[in-house]
Amino acid sequence: MFEKNNQIREEFFKWCEETVLSYSEEEGTVLEYWRPRRKDTGDGYVLRFKLKEGPEREVEIPSRYTQLLDEEFPEHDEEEEDGTIH
């Protein structure tokens, strides 16, 4: 369950927004998707996102958000080779 007024969560979403915006080249760019994903090494997360124009990108999420993501997403998505997620 999500708590309202959780400062670390607010900081995380602001960080995500600023990160994605830093990759958009012009106003009106469309975000197709974004999601945090545990790194293959298991020690932290990356933000995976795709803008309508351009490749999928991964940016390492700062470690200060790891505990939040572990609590919010205790069961992490498993991605198949074809890109589908369970």
C-alpha cells in the first residue's frame, strides 16, 4: 500500500521525471514506457524507458532509492527473451 506524503517516494519520482526529460530533445516528446528494473547483478536498479522517437534506454537508479524499490516491488518482474514481462 502506498503512503501519501512519503518524501523518499516523491524524490524518486521527481528523479525519474528529470532523468527522462534530460533525454528528450524537444518539447512534446512522447514517453512510451518507463519502469524500474533490478540489475542483473542483483545489487540495485536501473530505470528502463523508451521515448517514442529513439532507442530504449537504461539509467542506473541512485542507491538511495534501493530500499524504497525493494519495499514497493518485492517480487520483481521477470522479462522473457521476447520482451514480455510476467
